[in-house]
Amino acid sequence: MGISSRDYFRDDRYQRGGGGGSWLSDTPTIRWIILATVVVFILQLVLTTGPRTDFGGRASLIDEWFALDVSAVMQGQVWRVVTSAFLHDRNSLWHILINMLVLWFFGCTLERMYGSRELMLFYLTAAAASGIGFVLLALALKTGGVAVGASGAVMAVFMLYGIHYPRQQVWVWFIPIEIRWLIAFYIVIDLFPLLQLLGGEHVNTHVAHASHLSGLLFGWLYARSL
């Protein structure tokens, strides 16, 4: 990625990409989030309950208590809107890998800019905002649903980074794309099925589009409120 093409900050502190120093030594919040998420993922895999089935494995105890279950949230288990951001799909390493890589690369720079405490509050609030977005859509459509993943909070990090460095290029399948256009692409990709759902269409992409858009919106509002 072309770090030298950033638009605003030119101080040497911000000229390092993700993960400078002794394994994120200068970005403890990002290190803590990644380690906590990996530990939780391992617990998802090993702490299971119930009998094995012909169509899947045993249920995860961690998922049962901390996943974003709309019905459970409406019954008062509000912690799920935040804790679900530390859970991921147990059947896919890509889910957690992509989220943590994006968080590592863009989050480290933001932590150096905003400070560790501020970024921690930002990340946790973004997780809550994306979870609430998922719940509100489910209530609007009068459906239930369960979601896991840090994608909404990571999208907020990506948006905040993109507002500071909109013309920085990232490589997508060997094609250099400015971050501002990549963000616009994600908005379209997530907004299209969301509008279909609101229009009464049956759409099942197995992706929490409302969480992604809520995270992007939170990141934008946060940047504009500074």
C-alpha cells in the first residue's frame, strides 16, 4: 500500500504502516483487540455443547451466550451488541483473518493518531452501533437473526482511516484503488441487498449488511463530529 500518498498527516509518527515496532508495542489497543478476538475464536471452537448432528457440529457455548441474537437482545441481553464483535464464524478462518488484517493495517495508524484509550472507546462504540443497526433492521423486517463478527467495527475503522487518507491506494486483486472509491464500492455492495430486503424481496447473502453500513456511518459521523 502507498503509505507515502496519505493526504493529511506528514509527521514521522504517522509514516509507519500497521504494526511497527515490537509486535504492536506502540499500539496496545490493536494488540489487545486482536489477541482477545483470537482467544475468543479458540474458545468458540473448543467450548461446545449438545450432540453432534448429521448436518453440523456441536453448538458453541460462547456463541450461545455472546452472539448477536436479536430475540435475546430484546429480552435484555444487551451486552450481545458489543460482545458479538469478538466472535466469528467457526467454519471459516477467512472471516476472522480478513477482519483482523484490516484492523491491524488501518487501526495501528489511527491509534497513533488518536491515542490508545480513544481508539478503544471508538472501536467498542462502533461495535455497539453496528450491532444496534443489525437489530433495528431485524425489528423493521419483523424477523429474527443471529450475527457474529467484527466487520461492523472494522468498517468504522476503515471509514475513519479513509476520511483522513482518501487518496491512499490499496491493492485489490493486483489493481490499485484509492480508499475513497473502495469505501464507495462497499457502501453500494451492502446497500443494494438492504434495499431489496426493505422492499420485501427475499435475500439471504449470509452477510450482516446492516452491521457493515452502521459501522461505516458511525465512522463517518465520528470523524465529522471532531
